[in-house]
Amino acid sequence: MEDRVVSNLMVVSPQRQQAVDRLENDEFDLLVLGGGIVGAGVARDAALRGLRVGLIEQHDFASGTSSRSSHLLHGGLRYLAQGFLRLVHEASQEKRVLHRIAPHLAEPLAFIFPTRPGWQWARWKLSVGVKLYDLLCGRRNLGKSSWMGRSKLFEMLPGLRRDGVTGAVRYYDGLTNDSRLVLDTLRSADQAGATLANYVRFIDARREGSRWRCQATCEITGHDMTVSAAQVVNATGPWSDKIPHSHTDLRLTKGVHLVIDRERLPLPDAVVLTEGSRILFAIPWGQRVILGTTDTDYAGPLNAPTTDSNDVRYILDIVNDAFPEADLDENDLISTWAGLRPLVADRNGNPSDISRRHEIAMAEPGWWDVTGGKLTTYRLMAEQTVDRVFGFFGRTSPPCQTARQTLLDSAQTNGYSAILPPAVSEKTVEHYCRNEWVVHLDDLMVRRTYWHHYQPDRKDICRQVAPWVAKALGWDEATMTTELKNHLESMAGGG
Ligand SMILES: Cc1cc2nc3c(=O)[nH]c(=O)nc-3n(C[C@H](O)[C@H](O)[C@H](O)COP(=O)(O)OP(=O)(O)OC[C@H]3O[C@@H](n4cnc5c(N)ncnc54)[C@H](O)[C@@H]3O)c2cc1C
């Protein structure tokens, strides 16, 4: 099949054209709406259990909340203090499952949680809490929690404000790479036979007999299509209550992260920072540190939420209070990102107090809304969703394989950790362009590689790699110039 040129701007690859053709012509058991971690997880699980699966994503895969997280696989120590024991137990188990099925995407990460008298997080409560946290992992957390006296604490964190500090607890969670987790899950779904297309937007659907006929539009060509599926899973995260037929009710909250150079805050482990009942993290990320996050109600546009000066001030004030000598300011920021939590609606109370539980509900016959949850619990959400899909078919489901079967085999991951961005090279660019559904320069710079958030010289890097992308994707000069311009403009907008 020949590459198809769409206006002057884009070339549609044969692989993409095949996926779009299949979406139009095949009869699917299941159509998944949304290519974030939940949609990717559902597609993989359903395909591995033998269903004919299609998945459409309106923008790039992982471009919603799933590339805007804190990169943690965690049970959620703070949810323990809030009494959400079941949630912590589930997430803790999943943390270990992901460590098993995707070792290249789950590194143990130690957290130091300093204690001060009079804080809501009293020392005894924390010491008991972290032991319970280990137990909820089935006694085998990614590392064993411990108590640390003042001298050891200041040896590890010499820049930490000393007054009132009584010591610290040290406990373990996991560090991941959120958008890579989505992409590798999609690669696995693809290998299991799922038909996947980014830049295809769901518009509406109607039920005809026992099937759903779903209208969608290709955002690259403008081509309208109809996809036929027996069941539909609405996994559109923050968008899910805007989707026709959805019965979900969300409360959206925004969370912002800042990235600084690790030399400005040299941390050996992650550090927990507190503000009243809220906790924030300083998370070592290779040569950088991720600081965050905020948690504020949000009613703005869903596409590309932005970081504002209040968000930045709020986080920097808390970090500077804990590490006064760091004296961080706006000039230290390498990048920022902002994401929206699609929380199951609970209109009362503080955003931080709302449970991160998930919900799977049948809104209409064969139409499932899957909402809430966390990156850490996506696999479980997917398993429970696919169980219910089989239940609706009235068929006995083959056993779910996703808790045992590795995400990708070691030949595909080369045995390397994928937590940090890859080195900048033409080979890397070519690989992502050819094998991972890259359509725009943003897709490569932000979600395939994270160079956009990690590299201080990201402007130079995008100019360096644009010709490589152009070569791999068959762009002409005009397309490359437009792509570069769009990408640089999105940087200026704080994206
Ligand atoms: C600031 C922040 C920090 C977080 N940190 C963590 C953490 O460290 N660990 C953790 O476990 N969890 C964390 N979470 C939670 C976690 O990131 C989310 O629960 C998860 O990413 C949600 O995934 P999703 O697939 O439901 O939504 P999304 O990733 O938003 O995916 C939904 C997709 O649907 C697509 N879509 C929407 N409308 C349509 C349409 N009409 N047609 C086709 N596609 C459509 C969107 O473009 C989007 O890509 C964090 C969340 C936030 C906001």
C-alpha cells in the first residue's frame, strides 16, 4: 500500500490506513473509546482473552491525564490516613503486579517522610502507618519501611529545615513512566490483535439491534466513519461525562508538576512534604526532580490544562519552606505539566479528600462507563471491566492473563529500564516513528520520549530531531516547518 498524502500537511502511513480501514469494515466485539491507560488496559485484556477489539483516541495516545501524573505506582499512604483501606490494599497489590509484568517500568523508590511534633501526621501514626502499608502489599512491598533518627535524616538530607524535626520514616513505592506504560500496553494489545487508531474522535452512537453503530471522525483526514461493535467501553477519563450515552458524573481537579535540575535539590530519595493535611512530593527523576502536586477544582477547557503562576508559587513555597537553602524560583523551572483527575463525583469536601476509587457501570445495554481510579490500578480496572463485558455476552470468560503475562518480552525492552527518557538519536526517533503511531512532532517530543519535559535544551532538540521525523514519516519541508512552529508555540503556552 502506498503512503497517502493528505493536503500539504500529513502523510498517512500504510499501517494507519489499514487500522482505519479495519475500524470501518470489521465487526468488533468491543470498541474502546479513549487511549489513556484505562482504555489501553481494557484493549489489551480483552484482546488477550480473544475478543475482537477496536480502540479510538481523539488525539495522541496518552495525551490526556495518563501523561500528566506524578509517575508513581503507589498504594497511597495518605489514603491510609483517610481510612480508604480497600483502595490502598488494591493499589498496593497492583503495584507489585506491575513490578512483575513490567519490570522496565516499575522501579522501587524510597520516600523519606520527615516528622515534626504538632503536625497532623504524628510520628507514632506514621510509624504504624508504614508498617501497615507494607502489610497491605502482602508483606512484600518493593522495599521494607524503617524509622530514621535525626542524625541519619540530616546526613541524607543536609538541606532540610531542622527546627522541630524529630526524625523520619522511610517507605517504598514505585517509580514509572506513565505515557510509556500506556504505549507499551498498547503495543501488547496490538500484538494480541487489537485494532488501534490515534487521532480518531468518537462523535456519537446509536444502538441497532444488538450492536452499537459508532460515528467517528479521523482528525487528520477529516474522514467520517462508522464503527460497528457489540459493546462499547467509555474510557475517556476527564471527558467521560461529556460523551453521548455516558451516565458518569465527574468532579475534575487539576494537579500541576514542576521539573527542576537535581543539582538544585540533590535528593538521594523522594521526599514527602506537607502542607496542612495535604502532602506533596519531591521525586528524583534521573538528573531532574519532579515537584508536585496541586489539587484544585477545575472547570476550564479539557484539552491541555495549563500551569499558572499561583500553582508555581504554591509548590515552590512549600519546597522552599522545607529546603530553605535551595531558594528555588521560576527561573529554575525546566518544564511544567498539568493534568486533570477524573474523580467519581463527590461534591462535598476538599478535592484531596475525595476517594480515588473507580466505578464500572452499564449506562445502556452493552455500554460501559469506566471512571476514576489511578494509573496504578488500571490493570485491575481493565480486568473487572472485561469480566463484565463477558458477563453481558452471557459467555464464560477465558481467564484474565494480564496479572501474569509480561507486558512486552525482554527482546522488546532490551532488558533496559524505560523510566527515564532515551538518548537523543536518529535511530530512536526512527524507531518511535515507525513502530509507535507518531503523527505529530509533539507525539515524539512529549509522550514517546519525554525530551520535552526532561531536557533543558528541548528547543534545540526539537529542531535537531524534526528532520529525522520528517524523513521517517515522509513529511515535506512545509509540513516539517508547520510541525516545528506548532510545537514551539505549544512550549510558549506552557505545555
Ligand atoms: C496531577 C496528577 C497526578 C497523578 N499521579 C498519579 C500517580 O502518580 N500514580 C497513579 O497511580 N495515578 C496518578 N494519577 C491518576 C492517573 O493519572 C489517572 O487516574 C489516569 O491517568 C486516568 O487515565 P484514563 O485513561 O482514565 O484517562 P486519560 O489518560 O485522560 O485518557 C482518556 C483519553 O480519552 C480520550 N478521549 C476523550 N474524548 C474522546 C473522544 N470523543 N473520542 C476518542 N477519544 C477521546 C482523551 O483524549 C484521552 O487521551 C494522577 C493524576 C493527576 C491529574
